[in-house]
Amino acid sequence: MEHYRFAESLQENINRYLIGKEDVVENFLICFLAGGHVLLEDVPGVGKTTLALLLARSMDCSFGRIQFTPDTLPGDVTGLSVYDMKTGEFRYQPGAVMNQVLLADEINRTAPKTQASLLEAMAEGQVTVDGVIHPLPQPFFVIATQNPVEFLGTYPLPEAQMDRFMMRLTIGYPDREQEIKMAAEFLRGNRAERAEAVCRAEDILSLRRKVADITVKEALLGYMEDMVQATRAEERFVLGASPRAMLALVRASQAKAFLQGRDYVKPDDVKAVAMQVLAHRLALSAEARIQKESVEKILKSLIIRVKVPV
């Protein structure tokens, strides 16, 4: 119960500043507690950076931000070796990635080589610079953002890199009441920069271990596998969900069950996270694009058709 209270306090602390986005915050924390990374795809100004900052401040973790531009280099992300004239040796100069929470802002505005510099860090929790491995501080969490309305001067993420993100989330515009309340809180000085920590990095690592221990019965693994196979068999998808997507679905379902206060996964947990975990990994066929089909709409129909285990 103590671990669950930590997760609950973390969720409440973020919701206090990001008004009216409880469902987004829950999915955000599911991804974080499951040990994944998240891609926030939305229009400018809806709170993507605020959400990242709130997470880091709420658990007293180091926070790094790198603003991607066309001239950003891989060394800016991973760090580089610098010659020290006093010692006559090269020393490692850490890059932005040497933080527990990393905001990769507008990741689609930088060149593919720089985008790819994040892959090792996201997959293995380390970076290799000049043949030397440098472990990253734990817990390590990448929050990448991109604006879907900008096409000029952007480099869309390739499918292999999209697959490294456990979830893709959108925050969306607030409704009228939420936006007025947000403005009122802003006038009172209630801002993300003033958020206080409610837990420590060690608590998060403990929470992740608890999530990994959540029971997943074999029938539910079969249910998830049927979902994944359905995306591969769908003719309107030229690219179905990968084995990595299956593992992400398992872990995200465990985190969902944990936030619900349970020590076992139910089919409803799987259905609750399936869209966020699978949609961004799928690619429409040329014919489906001509017909203006939607990945989300097709995926939703597939999930509904998959037989739920009793």
C-alpha cells in the first residue's frame, strides 16, 4: 500500500498544476512506471514541456532539456570527449542525456543522425562515446515532443525509432472551464516551477520493481498476442506491431493495474492502454492512405473484435 500511495501522490501533484488532463497524466505515469519512454505529439503551447518539468520536480530528479534544431549534433545529446591540456588526456563532457528526465523538444526538427543518438540511451540506459560506455542515471525517462502541424524543415521519425517509444500521447486543448481555471491559477502564481517533490528517485525504482511483479496470467498473454497478430494480419497495414510492442503492452498493462490498486492484470487494463501503445507503431498501406483511412479507427475495430478471455 505504501508504494501505491507514492504513485497516487505523484499523480495528484501533477494534476494540481496540469488542470483537466487526468487521463493524459495517468497514461504518462503508466509509461514512466513501466520503464518506457513517451512521445508527446501535439500542437504548441498545450503543456508538453510543463508535464515533463512537473514529473522531474515531483520526484526530485535531475531534469535536462535539449531543443532540437537542424544543426543539433549527436554530441550535444550524448556528450563528447574533450582534450584536457593539464592532464594530457581526454575526459568525458556529459551531454543533455545525462539527466534522469530528458525532454527532447521538437525531435522531428533535427537530422536523422542526431535522432538516432538517443536510441542506445532509450534501449540500454547507457551511451557509448569514443568506445567508452557511460551508464545513465536511474530512473531514466525520455519525453520527446513533436508538432504535427509543421512539415517544412522537419525529419519524420522512422518506424524503427517510433517503435522505441512505449506510448504516443496527445494532451489536446483544454475546454472553456479548464482554460479559465488555468488562467486563474497562473495569476495566483501557481506554476510548475514551484511544484514540490513528493517522492525520491529511489522510490520510483522501487515502484518499477512492484509494477514488474504484477501478475499476468497466460490467458491474458494470449489476449495481447491476438491483438498484436491482428495488426499483422490486417491488409490495410503495411507494418504491424513488433515483438517489442507485445512486451510494451504487457508492461503497460501491469502499470495500469498497479495504478488501479490491483496486483493482477485484467482484460480492461489491456484495452485501456492498447491504443496508446500500438497505434504509433503501425503504418497504413498506400491504398489505405488514398482511401484516407485512419490507423486509430482501424486499430480500434481490431481490438473490439479480439476475443476477451473469461
